[in-house]
Amino acid sequence: MPPKNNEDRKARSRGSQSTQKNQDGGAHGRNENTSDSSKNDRIASLTCKMCLTEYYRDDDKLVECERCELWECQVCAELLDVEYEALSKGSKMHWYCHKCNEEAVSAVKTSQLIETKCKQYVGELRDEIMVHINSEIATVHDEIASVKQFTEIQKSELATVKSDVDDLVSFKNKQTEANEKIITRMTALEGHSSTNKDTSVHEEIVAVKELTEEHKSEFATFRSNVNERLQLNAEDTIKEVQDRQDRKLNVIFFNIEESNAGDLSQAKTDDMDQARAILGAMDVTVPMSNPQRLGKKDDADTRARPLRVKLSNEQDIKRVLRGGAKLKESDEYKSIYVNRDMTPLERKEWRKLLEERRIKNSEAVAAGQDANWVIRNNRVVQREPRGGK
């Protein structure tokens, strides 16, 4: 039996015996008059699984199916000489019998399907991993932004503390100067009193001493107030940072008409429907939750209370705020605007920025220049002209 490696298993040459059979007994016949010398040349036989003819000689032409590992003669395999020769030379061609060929093709298709599904799964897994990574990156960015906010607040509070300390030093210097004058005066008065025995002088000394004690009391009170303010500043800073964290995923819609529904649940549903319609006008679709009207309802006030909603992440916040500019182009929603949910301190700082921008733009117009001062990253900066250099 020939070896069954990838090359030798494909085809085996037994041409002379096959030719003798074709001449004497037909294509699949067996020569019953085989000579003794032929029998001596026999090796282990191979049987064609189709015609069941046994082949003995090395030059017989048979080919082995790579799947079922059974043999077929060249005639039953319907192989041309050139095809048989190609298989015999150990080429990269593969051969399967008719039965196995269908199953091999089906296996290849199944393998391709599995490969396609694996690629699809890997692609979906990669996308999911990237979404998770981007979410983690966004979280880190948010934490960095919070640290920056805390740093800015601390800088502001430190400036206030420095001012308080300067006031304290100034007060202490003035008090020291006043005390020195008082001591000088008391010394002179005491010398005069010991000489003149004047009761009025003694009374004045007592009054000066009382004044000194009063200065000491005022200084102690001032120092206590400063210490208390320092403590309050630290607490306020912590509260401010926490408040900003609590509000960072909120946006507020202004001038959205309030629902007339008497049921609170239905009113919130109506508010959410209106908010979604407004986002539609912005070409923005993001999930929202927790709708809440700010302020107490006043029947005498016809103005709509601001509507606050919670979004999922900072990216959605940015999309909504950027889309707010499109509302000015809408006839239906041009009176509505949207903004971040700011803390009282942030609103105070924002008003300062607005006033600073207004003043700079007014000065620019008065000087015959373009009013191109804008607010970016919590600073008033000059915008580059369109088509700028």
C-alpha cells in the first residue's frame, strides 16, 4: 500500500495493468488469464470503490479521495490524462469522489459561514470594547474637568483669603501703632501724676487702659471672624464642587409651554414629549429622564417655568447645546433656548462674563471695530475674523 501523505494519496500510477484490462476485459474488466510472471509482480491490491476492480501493479492509474480515503480508477473517476498527471505529480489540486465532493463543498460553505459569523462577532465585540473604552475616557475627562473646577474655585477662595490676611496685617499694624502711642502717653501721664497728684490725670490713665483693652477685644473679634470665614470658604468649596457634579448631566429648557394636565405624571409625560419634539428640531436624538419644572407654580404668573431634564453623558450634553443654535431658525421654537444646569456661583460668574463681553464689544464698536468678543472656556476672548489670517 502506498504511503498516504498529502502528495501520494491523491493519485497512484498503475497504467500498464489498467491498459491490459481495457484491451482484454473492457474498461472495468479483470484479466482472468494473467500470467504467472504478472502475478509475481503483484503488490498489495487496491480496489476501485465504484467498479470493484482490484488493481495490483504500481503503474495502475487510481486516485484516492481525500475525504473518505477510498480509491477510484481513472475511468470511474472520469479524469482526463492531464488531470490525472497533475494529481500524480503532487500538485496543490484536491480531489474528492462524487459523493464526498458534495459534502466537502457543504463543509467549505459551512466553514465560510462560521468565518463570516466569527468576523461579525469579533467586529461587534470590538465595537462594544471601543464604546466601553470611550466611556471610560469620557469619565476620566469629566473627573479632570471636576479637578480643574475645584482648582479654579480654590484659586478664587485663596485670593479672598489673601485679601483677608492683608486686612488683618493692616489692622494689626494700626493697632500696634495705636498701642505704642497709648503707652507713650500713659508713661507721660503716670510721671505727671506722681508729681502733681492730679485726680483727673489718674482718671485719664484709667480711660486709656480701657481703650487699650477695647482695641485688644476688637483685634480678637476680627481674628475670630477671619478664622470662621476661612472655615466657611473650605466648606463652601466642597459643596460647590459636589453641586456641580450633581448638575453636570442636566440641561434646562426655557420658555417651553407648561402642560395643563392636572395629573403630575401626565404633565411630566407632556413635558418629555415637548422636549423630544424640540430635540427633533435640532436634529438630535438622545435619551432623557427625570423631567422637572423649576420653581413653585404661580397661577398669577403666566410665564412657563424652566424645564430641567437629565441626559446620559457629557457627549449628549454637548450635542444638545450645539443643536440649540438651530432653534433660532425654527418658527415654532425660536423663542426657546437651552442651557446647562449651573450652580448659583456659576450663574454669578456667567453674568460677570456676559457683562465683560458686553463692555468689550461696546468699546470695540465705539472705536469703529468689529464686536467680535465671545465667551469660550469661561473666558472672554476675541474671535478670529471669518477667513482670518
